Amino acid sequence: MLLIRIGSLVLLGLTLTASHAGRSAARAQGPDPFPRTVTDGAGRRVTITRPPRIIALVGGAPEVTRVVEPAALRRADPLADDPSVFDWTNVGLVVLSDLFAAINPGWTDAAEAQDIPVFLLSETASLDNWRATVEALGQATGRDDRAAAALTRLENRLKRLATRVAEHPPRRALVLTPEGYTFGQKTLIGDLLAAVGAGDIAAEAGFEDYRQIDAASIRELAPDAILLSPTWTAEQTARLRDDPALRTVPAIRRSQVFRLPFSPTLPEDPAAAAFALALLLHPAALLH
């Protein structure tokens, strides 16, 4: 019965929508016509002359899939594919990370040779970063309505979850990768944890972004919940649970070790990720 209720809650969480206030008066009057000049994730001013029909997505970028419909995306592997033989037909915009652009400048060179604007993405280190990227992508692609819908869904979800967990004690969580890295200050997962009434214990301890951590540090931090990235195997998880050096850690003693269903670095959908976190850390708040 509990599994059925949890399943129902997950379905409910994936379909919640509501209106969102707080958009500027300029946006309320409607988006600017093309050509448009927007600032990309690398701080560059990019001018797009007309609404791009096809967007070349070089590499993975979950923010783009929140804004651009699948049929309009033409995907490429930034390392394996050759930009000189890529199908540039009807491509109106290229989107790729600044890291991939630096590793393989052939993609930006090929686009610029055909006067196709390039929108660079930088690391998403906070929810505000994610919001700004989605809004800028909406402007750059002419999908302002889809970007606004994604932002509305996130804000609505966070507000509803904050109300649900407000009366429950905060959880002190530690996020771990199989390599022993944790996520501290200025990380997206830290913002998501705070949004659902949980503390990122590594951030509270002053750890900056990503840091490797050992058993002694985990004992000292004493998290009451440990969240594992999706790359943990069953064998690795079992070794963590059974590690004699961690047997006094509250999360281990109380079996509060959970595998995340999303990437803590950059989840596909932050709204769904927030709901998943609340379900793991505050099940009583969502089950009643």
C-alpha cells in the first residue's frame, strides 16, 4: 500500500502546474521581435537575426531540452563527430558548453564560417544559474513561452514543497559520488536541498563546490541522511553500508542511505529532482 501511495505521489508531482507571479513588466508586454541580442552563459553578446528553426545541440545540455522541442534539435557528439561533415542545413543556432568549445574549437569555427550564431553554456552552479540559462535560451531560440512554462513549473513546485515540509525538522544530508566526492557551497544540489527543507552538511561545514571526503570526515560531519549519485553500483553501496569505519554515522545506523534518481551535478529536470528529494528526505510530509 505504501508503494502504491508513493507511486501516486510521484505521478502527481510530475504533473503539478500553476501560475507564477513576479515576471517583469517588460516580459508581460511580450517578447522582443527578432533580431535579438542575448547574453550567453560565457557572458558573450550573441545576436540572432531570426527565430531559429533548427538548433544544433553539441553535447548534452538538459537546460536546452526544457526549452526546445525534440523535433527542432539536431544533436552532435562534440568529441566523436566531425563539424566539417555535420548537416548544417536550416540550422539557425548552435548550442554547446564553453568547455567543449575550448576542447574542440572546430564547432564554433564551422558555425561562424556559415554565419550561424553560437550560444555557449557555462557550468550550472545554482538554481539561479539554471533559471537565467533557461530564460536566455528561450530568448535566443524564440521559445519564450516554453522557457516561461519551465520556470513557472519549477517555482510552483518549490513553493508547494516548501509548504509541505515547513512543519518537519530539517534533514542534514551529505551527497556522495562513488569516488568519494561531495557537493558543498555554490552547487545546484545544495540549492535543491535547501528548497526542500534539508541542509547540505558539506556546505554548512564550509566545503566549497566539489571536494573529496574520507571516512573520518564523514564521521565528523555525522549526516542523518546520505544521498548517493546514480553511478553507485549495488556492490559499492553495500560496502558503504557495511563499512565498520562508518557504523557510528547516524545515516548508516538508521538506514538513511538513498540512491538519487537524478544527476546531482545537473539534473534533467530540477522540478522533478526537488520532488524526488522531498520524497526521500521528508516522506511523511508528502504521504499525509
